[in-house]
Amino acid sequence: MQHKFKSTCIDPNTLLDSCYKLSTFMGRLNKMAAAQEGNGYGWTSDEFKGDGFEAFVEVMVNCMQGDKRIGIRDYAPWVGKDMGIDGVGTSNEPIAKPVTVQVKYRSNVKAELTTADGISNFVAMSTTSDDYKDAHMVYFTTAKGINRNILEQMYNDKPKVFAHKDIKRLTDNNAYFWDCFRAEMGI
């Protein structure tokens, strides 16, 4: 795992021991983030949760890079200026294309993402970048998804969205994924 969460997560055992469900991971991540708020670690509770979910997505995508449902290989966290792209990879198509990824953690799994959540920065950065203007765009979120009007009318259905229910299907009781995550976190 390349994400900085590997070194900033103070207690990966508490987070991941006997964890086999997204809901368990989210509950523990929320609790850890709340306990660390204001303790001088240098990040907010929301930043900690976002980093934890970005690490989760990195491991999930790389662990399942042969899975056509995800369709991404060679995934790595974004190393440029934080303007909306959280990670990049390559598609699994015979003629591979670049892939840009945005990861949005939300504790409320029933809410939809809207432009108020900063999701447009990702689309703008992806479509205006010389390297990624023709890339596949993918969102991973613990929210219900992206507001349908925004996705259809504003983004012309271009980004692929993995919402909470989709990620649950991929990871709940998937021992191989959770074992990979634990190994990547050093436990």
C-alpha cells in the first residue's frame, strides 16, 4: 500500500481485527476518528476518515484488479496537488486507457453526493488534464451514490460510480480482500 494511512493509522489492529464487513470498518473508522479529533495529530476527523477509506479503496482495487466489475489495474494514490483526483490507474480493456479515481467517505450511507461535496473538482481536473482528459472516471463512495440529475445531466453519465451497496457486494465477507487489507496495514 502506498497511501499514507498505513503510517497515520495509530491502531490498525483495532480497525481491522476480525473485520469482514464494510459496516464494521466504517463504524470503527468513525470511532477512531472521533477519538483522535483535537489530539494534535495534524488532521481532522473527516480527513482521517477520508484517508482511511482512500487506503481501503487502494487495497480493494489492487486486490481485485482482475475483476471486470472494477476494471482498474496498476492503481496508485494521486501524488499531484489535491484538486479532486485521489488515485490513478489503467483500465483492464484490451486497449488500456488511463483511469482517474475520486474517493468520498460519508458516514451517512443514505445520502447522495452533490456538487456541495466537491465532486465537480474531480470531473474538471480529469477532463482538463493533458494526461487524463480521455480517462475513464470512477467514483468510490460510502454514500448512496451521486445525485441522479447531476450524474446524468451535468456529467452525461461519464463517471462510473461504486456506491455503498456496490462496495458492500465486493467486500462483505470477502476474506481474501480483508486479509489483503490487514497484510497491507502490517497486521
